[in-house]
Amino acid sequence: MKAYKIIAITFSLLLALTVPAEDIDHIHKDFYREFVRLRNFGEEEDFYAHTAKYKKFLWSNQMYEAYFKIKTNEGFYFASHQHPLRAMRTATELEEEIMAYGDTTLLYLPSGLKGDIYKQTHNIPKADSTYIVALKQVGKRDHKFTMVVHMNLAEVNLTTNPEKSLEWANLALHEADSLNNYEHRSMALGTKCYIFFMLAERDSFMQTKERFYKLKEEFDALDEQTKATGRQHFSSYYDKVMAIAQTAFDGKFKEAVDMADIAQLNVDRQMVIFRIYAMEGEAVKEKAHKRLEWGFAAMTALYIFVYIMGRRRLMRKIRRRKEELKVAMEKAEVANKTKAAFIRSMSHEIRTPLNVINGFSQILCSNEFNLSEEEKKDMKKRIMANSESITLIINELLELSAGESVTLDESNLTDTCPNELGRKAIAKAGKQNDKGLSLVFKSDLADSFVFKNNEDTISRVLEKILDNAVKFTSKGSVTLEVSRKDDSVLFSISDTGVGIPEDKQNEIFDNFVKLDDYKEGVGLGLPICRRLAHSLGGDIVLDRKYKNGSRFILQLPIL
């Protein structure tokens, strides 16, 4: 037996001398009820604090499988609350603990958690394949887990393969029925309603919706003691999208679109809106066919009347469409001006260094000029500097074209010393400091402090922000400060430069925004910095309270 298991058992036996078994069971149930309440309705900090105590209680009482499942649910909570790196770290730790415990049949738990993380980060192919692995690992051991995975597979296949999604939802519903689980029965029926809506199958939608509300009536009829004893809940996950679907099936397409625009949906909003527009198009087409048939069958006078009324409606609709097209044209014109400005900026930013490179290269290669070694050295330096400027622009454009998706890779996370990164970034900025600025590094952390993160990515963000600070500061200083706040490391870059006007502060993180057209760059540095910060699970913001120039704060989680 592993040493850690011997220690855990010994501790549990000592605890059992003072706590009767029935009291332990009662405490366990109280812990679980509070865990469910905080997971569904509580604050994040309260949930984390309670979960830590709950895991400690389970481990100390040798309730290992319950411990692993609660830790898995903690990972699900991280993933659903936009903490993908913490969730992946939890999955990795869970896998290591299960391997150390020696029961490899429990490896389905971290696999299912990883599937959830990929689902939350919209890596659909990876989520699908990981869930399939989890199903193979669990076998017939945990029917509730199998039911949840079937439900998740139904979700991840919703937009790409609705028919396959329907198969998974039916399997989940079958599992939920066999376990008498109201939460997942309602989830499965809600999923089927959404799928039938996406397939525009009105009759199937109405039948499934009727089953859903009959189940709701059955659940509401249960007394509170029965709900608590059976740990029964009813899911409202698809309530809003079902209401929107019903409105669209009733032919109230504009009202359905308005509902989708303002509702907090748990599904892809654009897919819902596209489906409503498609249904509207089919309805218009069907009405047109009916009018045509009616026109040929009706009397001439009636036909003329219908034609005139239809024409009046059509003219009103055309007028509305013209107004919509006018608005769209105005937006397109703004986009066109933005594109033109971007092209002008790119032409200038690339042509200027190319002209410098071309001119100096011709001089260096010509025999007509009698150049000193110092002059040759200066020209080479200028050629290199302008080549680097072009390379920087191309790299920023490539980074922009890479998209916004986040790729989680545990192998890229290493022990990172923020003080070391800060000093290196300040030293590199000093090489570009030809204005005599004071470059200062400060830290509230010890040099021994490290945290898990990606050094290269952090360095790229710091270098870009410091480069901006030096570029827009003519005199004074640029200061990089490192500190800690709660579970985050903060990198604060302050300068005594021109600052950012209040009317521009909301735009600086948009692509191609330049505050000074006469400064180098194409307006991609800050947007790329924010995307890189998000990929690390953090963020970068402008400190609007700082008035002596500009101050940007990079916040990264301590994992």
C-alpha cells in the first residue's frame, strides 16, 4: 500500500475514535447539500472555500471516490466560470492522484473534465474525441457520469451534426429516465427541443415541449423533503431558447429576433437568429405559393383586391428594407474608410523603411562614394533597424490573422519569476532608449517568488507595452512595477508621456487604432497584448485614474 494511503488511513482511524459513523454520514450529507447550493447559486469565493473544506473532510475519512468526484465537479465549475487554465490544472492533478491511488478505472473522471474544458473553449473536435475516450473508460461503472457525457456530446454536436446530437440526447434521456433524474431528463428534453428548432421540425418540437412541461408539473408536485432526499433539481438551461423557438414557430419572427438579441442564452445566439431568418424566408415563400393558388382559383375581382393589398404590404416592406440597407451602407462606408486608412498607414509604414533600406544599400554597393568605416557602420545600423521595423509589422499582422482562439497546453507552463522577466524587459527597452529617459524597475515580491505561466508570452506583452511607453514619452521616466494582489501577479507599466485622451480610451484595444498618425506602427500592439493576456487566463487594462501619462496593468492568475 502506498505511504500516503497508510497516513490517510491512520488519520481516519484516529478521527473515527471521536466521530461516530452516523455523524460522519450526516456531516457528509450537509457538506454535499451546501456544495450543490453554492455551485448553483453562491458566490465563487464561497464555493471555493467550502469545496476546500469538503475535500479535506472526504480525504481524511477515506472517502476517496467521493473526493475524486467532488474535485472533478470543482474542475467543471472552473471551466464553466471562464477559468480554463485552473480547470486544466485540476484535471492534471486529478489524473496524477488517481494514478497514485491505484484505481485506474477512475480515470474517466479527468477525461470527462478535460472534455468539458475543451467544450467551454469551443474546441469542438477535441471535446468530442475526449468525451468518447471518457465513455470507453467509464464502461458501466458510473451511469450518472455516462448520462452527463451523453448530454455534453449532444451539446457539442448541436451545430455541426444535429442528427448525431439528437442520438446523444436520446441516450442521455434514456439514462436519466432509468435513474429517475429530473435535472438531466429536463436537460435532455430541452436539448431535443433546441435541435428540433434548428431542424425547423415544428411537430417534433411541440411534442417534446409538451413532454418537458409535463415533467415540470410532475417535479413541482414533489414535496420539498422528497426533492432534498433524492437530490432532485429541474434544469432551466433551455427555457429562454425554447420560448424564442415557440415564438418563431408561431410566425412572430421579428419578436423572436428581438428576444434573441436581449436574452442571456446558453447556446450560440447567431445560430438562433439565422434559424429564425431561415424560417421567416420559408414562411414568406409558403405564403407566396398560397396566394398564387388562391389568386388562380378566386374571382378576378378578389384576385385584384388581394394583389393590391399584397403590393401595398410589399411596398411597405421594401421601404423598411431600404432603410435597413441605408444603415448597412453607412456601416459599410465607415468600414471602407477604416480599410482605406489602414492601407494608407500600411503603405507608409512599409514604404518608408523600404526606401531607407534601398537607398543605403545602393550607396554601400556603389563604388562612387568614398565612405568611412564609421559611415558604413551607421548605414548598416539603419538598414538593420528598418528591417526590424518591417519584420515587426509583418509579425503583428500574422499574430492578428491567427485569430482569437485559446489553445491550452500544460507543457508550455513553467515556473516563472516575475522579477526576472521585469528586469529583462526593462533592459531590452533600454536598448531603444535614445531620449535619455529614466527606466525604472520596482518590485514588492522577493526574487525567489515564482508562479506557473508562459515566460515567452509574458515577455512579448511587456516588451510591446514598454516599447509604446518609450515611443510616446519625450522626457521623464518609464517605470515597470511588479506586485501581488490576492491570487494574481500585477505588472504595472507607467510613463510620463503624452497620455491617452479620454475620448480615445475605449478604442485603444481595437485593431488598427492609432492615436498619432506620425508615430511608427499600424495600431495592432495593444489588441495583440490583450489577446495574449487572455490566452494566459489574465487581462490587460488601462488605469484611467493615472493622470501623469499612461499606465497599463497586466494581471495574471497565480495557478
